[in-house]
Amino acid sequence: MLRMMPTRQLKRLAPADVSLPAPPTGPTPQSEFDDRLNRLRIELAKAGIDAVVITERNNFEYFTGYRTMTWSYNARPLQAVITLRDVIVVGSTIEERNVASTPRPFSARFYRGYAAEGALATIEAVADAIGLANARIGVDYGQDMLGRGSLSLVDGIRARGYDLINAETVLWRVRMIKSRYEVELKRISLAIVDNAFDAVVAQARPGMSEAEFARQLQAHIALNGAERQDPISALFMNGDFVYSRPSGARPLRENDYVWTDFRSCYGGYSADRNRIARVGEPSERECALYAAVRGVTIELASSVRSGETCAEVHARFTRLWIEAGLPSVYGAVSRIGHGGGREVTEPPSISRDDHTVIEPGMVLHLEPKLEAGGGVFQFEECVYIDSDGPEFVGALSPETMPVIPL
């Protein structure tokens, strides 16, 4: 017997006005960068790291604030070297005018050429900034952090006698804790995709293809003010649950479920949402499953507190799921939630094996999934962990199942 889950009264951030917001072209406040660099340098000192080489776009923009179209291709790498005193940006000569167009909170070096010359310029920047033969140099390679360096960079740093280590943990210790400024950008990004989903579902009809649904969703996301539209899944299902395939030619049919994992980017911050809809009126049992899974998700999100571990949150989820009388949860992945910010998914993981302590400033996504009969039930809710409890970032999932009429 399914039991409806009570939901706690929870603070909510004000709804966003997404009537075509302009892209946030203004500079990030200098106080944001000062705080980020101060926290990074504290973590570098704790880890005994003398400098960190930044090669990945989100890390680069997070710590330098410099934005450029160079990330659209791989020929001329853009990197940064951060020490306990300096921030040095290394780019090709095509960056010179852009860098010089406004005051920057970093020094810059420019190289002529391509990847090999860029790697050499970065290695020389490290050597000039550190100078120590036995220094420890970090690089941003690791989980959820796909750095864009090269063997030339790696081998060149080691050839100078430096100890090259993975700086993933240090960087995530800083980036996992979000400021209110970051949460505001995240909130707008989530509102952009929520409004896009509502608009597309409202005009969807049987016969349209998955690809058409996905294209319309992407178009609405762009018109709502997103900076870019990352690849998304918009899939039609009736018991044939395959989540990793791209949207195709399958037409929308009676009793189908629409399952979407979609996102946008606003001010560099990603929105990540799972939402569902059904073609034709659902049965009483389907409505009960919808309400129960949604209730567990919201109750779990509203219960997260700083000081507890991700594993403890997962254990509470397991208890709530069983108490709600729900069938076995979708088990192809080991977590039912994750962090979120500039990346679509970030540490930590809400899983039984992640013992990360939840701290104020974390942004978490909770999204347990149930496959039952022909339907899929999943509601991705996002919360910001404040010192006195969680706040929902953006709107909750619809209280009743969205229905596409026949």
C-alpha cells in the first residue's frame, strides 16, 4: 500500500523572472574572486601544493573570470597557473586584445603557435613563479573534472623536476561551497529549463517525434535566455526504459511517458532537471506512484542538514522509500543525488558509499527514479544547504502529473 509522504514547510527562493533575461555579461564581483582564491590558497597550503595548473574551462573561468571563445576549439590551449601569491593566465597571441580590453585580476603571458607551444609557455610560467626544483605542482585532472592538458604539459612539468599530482580534491573543496551570487545564477538557469518544459508539454501531441520534442525544448531554452544548450535526452517510453540513447524518430503514442533529462547554462551555471509527462489520463495507481515518489523526493530534500554525511542521507532515503510502500528503486546507478554548480554533476554523491560531510553552501540535486509498469517516475529537486537548513532553488516539480491530451 502506497503511503503519501508529508512534506515539511521549507524556505523557498523567490520565483525567477525568465522573460528573456539578457545573458549576464557584466563582470563577476571582485569579492567573489578574492574569496575563491583565498579559499583555494588555504587548501593548497594544507595539501602542500606550491602551484596548481588550471586547464579545464569551468575551473579557469571560476578562478580567473576571463571569458573567451577560444574554448570552442582545441588548437590553442588556454591555461592558468595559480600559486600562493600569483594568478598567471597563459594564452595564444589571439587573446592579447581581449585581455587588454579591460583591467584583469591576473597577469598574462602569450605564446605563438599551438598546443606544444602553449604547454611550454605554461611550464615556463610555473618555473618562473615557483623556482623550486622539488616543488609540488597540482593539475585539474580527476572525477567530474576533465582537464584539457596534454602529454607535452605533463611530461614537461615532470622534466623540470617537479612532483606532479592530482589537484581534484583541493579544487572541489573550494568549488563545492557556493556563494549566494552563484546560487542566484543557478536559480535563473533552473527557471529557464522549467519554463521551457512547461511550454513544450503544453503544445505536445501524439505523433510528434522525440527529436522534434527535443528541438522544441532546446529552442525554448535558448529563447528563455540560456547562454548555450548542452546535449539533452527527451525520450518516449512505455516500459522500454533506455535512458542513454539520443532522441530519435520514435513517435509519441497513447500511454507513453515522456522522460527528459535536460539542462541549460546561464552565467556559467548549469541547470540539471529530470521531468516527466504522460500521454492520456493516468490510472489511479499511476497517480499514486507519482505522488509517492514525488513526496519521498521532496521530503528527502527538505530533510538534508549540514553536518551529516551523504551516506546518512542515502540511508534516510532508503527508509522513506520503504515506508512509502514503493517498489525497488532504479538500480543501474549507485547514487540518488549529486552536487551541482557550473558542471551538470559535481561532487558529492548521495550514495551509501560517499561519506562526505555536507556543509553550508553546498547545492544538491535529489532524483531517485522508479520504473513501474510502463511508467517512469523521477523528479529532480535542487536545494541549497544553508546553516539553518535547506532551501529549494527554483520551483518544485508539478504537484500532479503533466498530461498530454490525446
